[in-house]
Amino acid sequence: MTVSDALSAHLGWRSFGHRADCARPVWEVDQQSEADRWRDRRGGPEHACPNEDCGHSDRFDTVTVRVLCRSCGTVHLISGEERTSRTTTTASTGYGQVPKKVGGLWLYPGPPLLDWHDAGPGGYLCSLERVERLAEKDIVGSIGEGRGARGATTWSAGALPTWQPSATTRPYPYPVFAKVSGDAPFKTVAAAAKWVKAEVDKTTATETKEEQGQ
């Protein structure tokens, strides 16, 4: 699931929009929590959850996140019941880390495969160019972590994706790779990246020859 986790970390997210004439597009982000709020008669009918440990009824907790730009005056308010919040790191979420160039590709990390302290990314998305935010069009391959003999870390790869509509509620399409590394895993991320780059280069060379009528 490491590649799926990496895709989920980078794709399917929407950034908040500023006004077109915003001179200094910087967001100020705050949250506000309210415990044991009373649902008044205009707040909807009483309702409860089947889970006996859930207090979801006429009294409930709320959280509101305010995303504000002082320059253009735009404010986004996101609110919901049953507040959940946690503080984590970019290493755990997989998004926000600096991509690294390996084997001629830019590798964008995903979250770790195992929730261990200092565990590295369990998967990477590969791009020919360094971009601010990855989109499907930027991704030329992926690299995923696995386990070999005696628990040794191995890496597998896929190259040249085509994107299919998701058959689930996933907010991004699903890649089908034209080339996969198969049953011979790589020992390092660098070896996997070089394989992806070689497959991309071969396809590019073939397409160029066809365009030139050779």
C-alpha cells in the first residue's frame, strides 16, 4: 500500500483560492474549539450514533478552522462536529518534505511503511521536473517499499502511468503502469529510480523516432 499512501499524500488535495487581485497571498490559519455545545431547535433534529461510546446527540463538540488572507480579505471557514485534532510531522504525513533528485528523477516522498521512529518514506512518486505541487501529469513512475528474504528492505517500481477513474471514493484517479519491475526487487531506491528513468527514456526515444517517420 506504500504507493497508494504516497498518492494519497500528494494527489486529491485542493488549495484555497485568493482573490485574483491579491497582492500578498499568504494564509493565516487558526482553529477554535467549543466543547459541549447545545443544539438548538434550528440546529436540526436530535440524533444519536449507534456507537454507545459516542455522545453525538443534542450536545456536541465542534471545531472551526479559519483560513484568512489579510491582503485580499478572503476567509475560508471549515467547521464540523466531534472535534478530532493531532499534531504530526511532514515525515509522518508524507507531504511537505523536500523532493530529492535520484537517478535523473525527482522523488517525492510518501509516508513511512511502518510507524517506527525515524522510519523513512515507504514510497516515492517520480517526476522528470521539480514542481511546487505534484499533479497526475507530472508523475512518470512510482517506487514502493517491500520486504525480501529475512525481512530485508526491497524496492519495486512502476513506470509510465495512465490514469483511470477511481472505482471507490478516492478523490484522485488510479494509475495503471505500462511497465512494472516484476519479481526482481531492487536493493536501493537509487536502483529503482534508475530503472524508472531508463523505461521513460526508452519510450521517449521510440516516440521521437515514430514522429520523425523512422
